[in-house]
Amino acid sequence: MNKNLTNQEKYVKDYKRKRLLIHLCQIGLVILFIGTWELFSSVGILDEFLFSKPSAIVKLLIQYIKSKEIFHHVGISLLETLLGLVIGTSLGIIIAILLWFSKTLTKILDPFLVVLNALPKTALAPILIIFAGTGIKGIVVVAISLSLVMTIISALNFFLHVDEDKLKMLKSFKASRIQILTKLVLPSNTKNLLSIIKINIGMSWVGVIVGEFLVSRFGIGYLVVYGGQVFKLDLVMMGVFVLAILAYLMYLIVTLFEKYYKNKR
């Protein structure tokens, strides 16, 4: 018994040590990248006009924070992204559930889903915005278009490939399709659905930024495209930096929820 406890304690310590090492390596890579960028820009290896440098980006970000202008842009982009993420993911999962109920409908729509998934949504963004209207509504539609079809295809694939033994057991007890869905299909795919959300975070941000490039006068995408138009590369890189932080924080929230769900089980 004591030996088993010792082995378990050793495994936990090794696991924590590996996690700490991974986090330290990640932080080290970020510091190395930023430090190299700053050094190369300062000595002229990188053109500061084209690539800017971290210290200049931080200085500009502080100015935007002091003026509170950055919060307005971040708030608008974050709202658009959350709407696109929630609507696109929820609608995609609902459609995937409906297709799971009908194999015939799945076979009918399968080639159309493949074609829709292959279409370049960012290239079609102007058409979607004209169709949906300018402003937040059009941008959210672009964000939804990038995640919707992918969510349907991925979720449906997960639903159709549940544990066959468990599925046969439920059928032997004459479980209905709704009971199979709620007792087996959805619970066994919670982790997979969370993975879809992680992917959709990036897809939604891409849709929002593309939409803001085209029609918005506010948001992170607007800051990036405006900075490029006036050749203010500090502003462009600041927008990219803020976007990276927001995307990571959203990803981190989903990851923490995933860990909480896993520990709860």
C-alpha cells in the first residue's frame, strides 16, 4: 500500500515538474522572440519602419490605454467575436444533431456541406456584408460563416462515431433516439465539442477582423487596416498584439472549463 502511494506521489511530482518545465519553455520562447525582435530592430538588422519594435508597440499601447480609446475598439471586436462564436457554434451543433437524427438527410446534404466548407469565406465576405448589412450585423455574419459549416461537419462526425458497444447496449434496452442522444452521444462528446469551440475562437476572430477591414470604423481590425493605410506600423503591430492576447485569453477560459469538467467527472 505504502509502495503504491509512493509511486503515485512520484508520478504526480513528475507530472507537475513536466508541466512546469513546459510553461517555463513557453515563457522562455516568448521572451527570446521579443528580446531578439527588440535587439534586431535597435541595431538595424530589421527595418524598424516595417517591423516596428516591442518597446515602441508597448509605448503606443500605453497611450491608447491612457486615452481609453483601446477599450472602445476592444469592446466592439470582442462583442462581435463572442456573437459569432456563440451563434456559429450553437447553430452548427443544433444542425449536426438534426442530421444525426436523419441518416437520409445527412446523405442528401453531405456533398453540399463539403462544397460549402471548401468555399473561400473571406473572399465572399463583401457579398455576405452586402446581404446582411453593414455594421456589427454584417461582421457577425462573416464570423458565423467561417465557423458554422466546420462545426456541423466536425460535430456530426463525432456524433456518428460514438462507442459502438455502448450504443448497442442502449438499443438493447430499447432506448429512444433522444435518450441515446442525451445519455450517450452528447456526454461522450463534451471534450470534442470543447475542442470545436477552441478552433472556432480563431475562426470567429478571423471573420471579425476581415469584416472590420471592409466596413467598420471601429475595432481591432479597423486599427490594423488604418495603421497600414497611414504607414504607422506601430499601430498595426499593436493591433496584432492585442488580438493575440484576447484570442489567448478566450482559449484559456475554454481550457480552464475543460479541466474543471474533467476534474468534476
